[in-house]
Amino acid sequence: MLAYLKFELRRMYREPRLLVLTIAMPVILFLALSPSITEQAKNPQDAKDTLAYLMVAWAAYGALIGTFSSGVGVSVERAAGWLRQLRITPLPPPIVVVCKAIACSLVAVPAVAMLSVIGIAKGVEFGGANLALLLVLVMWLGSIPFALVGLAVGFVLPPTLAQPASFLVSFSLAFAGGIFIPVNAMPATMQSVVRWTPSYRFNQNGVDILQHHAQSAASWAIIAGWALVFAALAALAYRRSAATK
Amino acid sequence: MTQAAVRLTDAVRLTGVTKTFGSVRAVDGLDLSIASGETVALLGPNGAGKSTTINMMLGLLAPAAGRIEVFGGSPQRAVSDGRIGAMLQDAGFVPNATVREMVDLARAVYARPLPAEEILRVAGLTDIAGRRLDKLSGGQSQRARFAFALAGNPNLLVLDEPTSAMDVASRQAFWAAMRAYAAGGKTILFATHYLEEADDFADRVIVVAGGRIVADGTGAQIKKVVGGRTVSFGLAGTGGADLWLPGVSAVDIRGDRAFLRSDDSDATVRALITSGRPFADLEIAGAGLEEAFLALTGKEA
């Protein structure tokens, strides 16, 4: 099992597309957008809060897109016949799916770590290195639902359809998470819906750390709930795909 | 004890196995047993049901009816015990990993793998061990699949058209490796549509067509049935009498030309010449395999 996990992780780290998507893009967007937004701040404290919010939002964006799209990548492996190849080895199929989910979720780690380092350099105050580590941990665990829903999409759709579907789903999740527009700037009805999404809770958990708030049990319950739903979907999709191909 | 010993000798046993896809019967009531240590070729044209049969033996497809046993248990059991290694036609590799990493992975998932260097050497991959899997040529990638199948040192190797995309040199190296593996007492089953390949490398050739077994025997026996020649010549106005020369199994006259189907074209031609009858434009052609399969299936019906 560890050998397979290692094999998968090494492959991901060599995928240039994934590195651009999860690290380069959020970093560039953060660096490009933060000056104009912090300039509009009314006072230095407000500027700091906004900068911290932006940093978490772009880290969340990188983690979300990265974990989700690497999950969708299983579609290509399926089309190539790699999953069939694995199914005639003693490696049990559920272990393959679990390893994939772990490997995909770990894509969040470098994204969040890199944004934290850049954030600190730009003046975001963490209040201790352990909080930076906590942020990475919280955002890694929080991105598990995205890896799982990505796998579900990847097991159901062929690569040609997985690409556009992936864009649609990840964009909706990022939007609901308040990554493009802060949630409290949305209409009230939309806000009440968005509060139930895993991406909003995911982003909020990160913001809570920067604001020295305790982690919300409700947020984690919602994330865990979505993780279960998406895990069931991924398992179902896997069984369906194994039956047909 | 004796019963257990008897069970152990059969590597694969199929009883009344049927598989349908919609209205198509891909495999139609197949009965087959392969003893441990045998090297068996599954010979048949495309669409004969070879791949479907293999996929069922590996537990990738469930039969619609019938029973499949591999080493006395279910195919899934044999796979999870690491007793089967297989090279599938439609199985491929993923990018961003090297040949050596793929071999290491295969070794890690089997309980009793072969040494990595031996796998690379046998599959002819030593020189390209550091190459990425997505950068391999067709033949190299076929050898990489072979390495993956071989890595776990399985008791039963199942190969679905293993030499497609290989050049002549790779083909020879592949079969040499296969012979060495079989010599260690392993059971090998391979699907092919080349009669020569089946005859050269298998102890036993099973011919399938239309999802059924149409012939089962040694390469020489099968060759006699499906590998006949057609001897044809212009009759030079002598008519169609006395054409049942030695070896001839069928006579056909079209216009002024005779087409003799022969199991032993050498004897037929020798007799033709010594008979002293005039003839023109003598030709000897190998019967097409497709044609031979049709003849076999026709005979069966």
C-alpha cells in the first residue's frame, strides 16, 4: 500500500500542470491582487486582515483546484488501462481508491505551505510558526472532500468530458467558498446556501486560524458530512467503472 | 490427499462458460482445462472470444453462465494470492513514472517477487530502466507490460496477444524468455492469431472461433488441419480427371485451372510431376488462417 502511495505521489510531483495550477497560479494572483485591495483599506489593521483573508482564500483556491483536478485525473488512468492493470495484481481495489484519495488530498499541502511563506513575507501575521503548521494541517484535512468528488467525476466520465465538468465543478466550489467574492458580499439567500458548502467551511476554517478563533465544530461536521457523501459517490462510481471496464 | 493432488494439477478449469454482450454470444459454452506446467496457445481470429475468455479467467469479467476455477479457487482469489500475472491487450501505463519505478511497484505488491534486475533483464528493459513509461515505443511498452506480468513470479502467466507491436528481434527475445520461464514449471496461456507462433511455442494449441473450441491438440496436429496448402495449376486442356493426388483433401476446378487442397503439398507436387501430365503456372499457396477457421467452424456445425 505504501509503495503504491509513494508511486502516485512521485508522479504528481512530476506533473508540471498540477504545480502551475496549485502553486504558481494562486501565488501570482495573490501577489497581483493584494496591493490594490490593501490600498483601499481604511486603516492598517483592516489592511492586515484583508491581506490575511486574501492569503487564505488563494491558498484555499490552490488546494481546492489541485486536490479536485488530481482526483479527476483518474479518468485518464482509467482510459489508459492502468486501473485494469492494477486490478490483476494482489493490490485490493478499495486500497487503490483510498491511496488515490490520500495522494490527491496531499496536493493541498505544498499549495497552502507556499502561500503561507509568501504571505509571511508580505506581512501576514500568524502569531507563531505552529499556527502556520496548523493552517497547513487544517487545509489538508479540509480538502479531502474535493479529492473525493474529483475521483467520483474521474471514475464516471471519460477524459474528454471530465475536463469541462471539472472546470464547472471546481469553479462553482471556489465561488461558493467565497474565494472570488467574499461571502458576506453575496445576497442573503445565497449566503444561507453557501454556508452549507464544503468549500465555504474549508475557507472559513483557514480564516479562523488567522483570526485566532477556535475551529468551529459545525464547520468540521459539514466538511465530514460532505466527505462521506463524496466518498460514497466515489465508491459507487468506481464500482460502476470496474463493472463496465 | 490424492484428490488434493489431482486438483492441484489443474491450473485453469472452465466448465460450460458462456458470456454474452447484448445479443452477441462472445463465449459459448466453453469447456477447457489446462494442467499445471502446460504452455497453451489460444488461437483464433479477431472476435473469436479469446480476450473475453482471458478477462473471465482473470476475474475482470463475470461469466453469464458456467464455472471458472483457477488453481482450484475463484479467479479473484488467485489474483489476490498473487498466483496470476497477466499481460492484457487494453491495459496501459501512466505518465510521470519510469520503467524501474513501475517494476518496483509491481515487486512491492506481490509476496514473492523476482529480483528487479532479473525482471528488467528478462524483459529486455535494462538499458531503458530510467526512461519514462509514456516515452516508450510500442514494442518497449509491450515489454514493460511483460515485466509487470512477470514481476510477481506468478504460477500462471496469461498473455493476450503478447507480441503485437514487437519487432522481429523483440519477438524472438520475448519467446526465449517465455521458454525459460516455462522451463521452471510455470503454466503459460497465450492468445494469438498467428498459427506459427502457436505452433512454435505451445505444447498445446486450442483453436477458438465464434466463442467455441473448434480444435484442440498439439501444434503439429492443428497445423495439419488449419495449415494446409493449395496447389493450383493450369490444366492445359487435359480436363479434371485423376486429380486426387497424394495429400489432396479437396478438388476444385475453375475454368481451366485446378485448385487442390493438400495436407502435404510436397507429396502432391512430387506426384503431379512424376505422373507426367501436362500442367502450366504451378502455384503453391498457404491457406489463409481465416479460411482455415471457417473450414473448422463449418466442420463443427
